[in-house]
Amino acid sequence: MPERAPAKPTIVLALDFGLKRIGIASGDTLTRAAHPRSTISNGPKGPDWRALERVLADTRPARIAVGEPYNADGSASPLTAAARRFATELATRSSLPVDLVDERWSSQDAEERLREQRASGERRRRVTREDVDAAAAAVILERWFVLHT
């Protein structure tokens, strides 16, 4: 029986949806490492779709994971419906498969990681809200890897 060739790595983009900012991280299914990238703005007029299109063109992902916010008890939060609408619109605009991932405590996990990096000297500059949002997207992507690879 011939040996099977290793699966080609798939690039996945993860987004931490928020009403002010959307955190962005990327990674691939081979290394299963998630890398915080940046944030784009979100507001009353909606996400900065042009900026997101530039990120998609730059990373060329095969899939997208969007954080789906829930309350601690697992019930829908006030942001759940907005995140789902965003994910649906993103799937339409990008023509890519979009998976929703439970994002409970992702921002807290991200803040803790960034604090530890700062305390160890690995990170020299102060931690901003944008840093936390991008790191939270990386946490979401790590959860996606556990569920899908």
C-alpha cells in the first residue's frame, strides 16, 4: 500500500468580534500555531470591510473562525446575534467557509498571556486593548484547531 502524502496545510483566519474592534489572528493546520496579527475598527456603520478585505488578500485563508460570545452559563449574550450576523455577512463577502467558535473567556485568557509575557520581559511595551483583541483572536483560533484538526 503506497504511503499517503501529508495533508497540505490550511491557512485559517480567526476574528474576535467586538462592537469597537475586531481582533485578527492567523495560523495553519500543520503547525496549529495561532499568531495575533492586528485589529480592524467596528462601529455604528459596521466593520471596516475594506481593511478586512486587505487582510484576506494578504493571508489568503481557506477558512475563517469567528468568535461566538456566550455568557458564562452558556446562554446567548447581547453580542451573540451581532457576531452571528457578522459571520454570515463575512461568509457572503469572502465566499469562504466561516465557523463559529465559543469565545467565552478568550479575552481574559489573552490578557493573562500578555501580562505573563510582560512580566517575563518577553514583551517590552505596554499592553493595549488592540493587543488584547488580537491575542483573543489567537485564543479563538487555538480552540478552532482543537475542534477541527
